[in-house]
Amino acid sequence: RIAADLLAKCHRIGLGVEAAPALLGDVVIPEVRAKDAYAAADMGDSHRLSRISRSTAELMASHQFRYQLQERRTRLQASEADLRKKWEKTRHELEEVEAQIAFLSPK
């Protein structure tokens, strides 16, 4: 039952009938109509074919760029976490030195 529900949802997303922001972000798949399903194969208008190809290429480029940005964000977040740990350690060490100086300072 779960597999059937999953396949049905994937089919609706692929057809453009249902949005999937968790998977696709802001990308909206336009609804696929039966009369347009094979339009590229049997149409004689090369301009429309190039427009469809360009649109697909732009979508793929957009997905690739988004993926690269997500990878970069992950690396930056890891770097930020490391730097925060180092900063906390340095701050703690500085506080200890300040406390020792204060203890040794004449009153």
C-alpha cells in the first residue's frame, strides 16, 4: 500500500499536478497534458523544439547550480562549527589567563 501511494504521488508530481516543495524547492513542473506528451517527436516546428530543449537545459542547469550551492552551504556550515569551537576554546583560555592575572595583581 505504501509503495502504491508513493508511486501515485511521484506520478502526480511528475505530471505537474501536485507540487513538491520539499523535493523541488521553488521549481514548479508545468502540468503535462496528453496532447502535448509527445509534441517534440511529431511536430515540424523546430523553433518550438529548441524552446523545449532550452527550457529543459535551463531547468537542469538550475538544479545543478542549486545542488552546488547546497554542497557549498554544507561545507561552510561545517567550517563555521569548527571555527566556533576554536573560538570558544580560545575565549575560555583567555578568561583563565585574565582570572590568573587578576589573582596575582596587587590589591
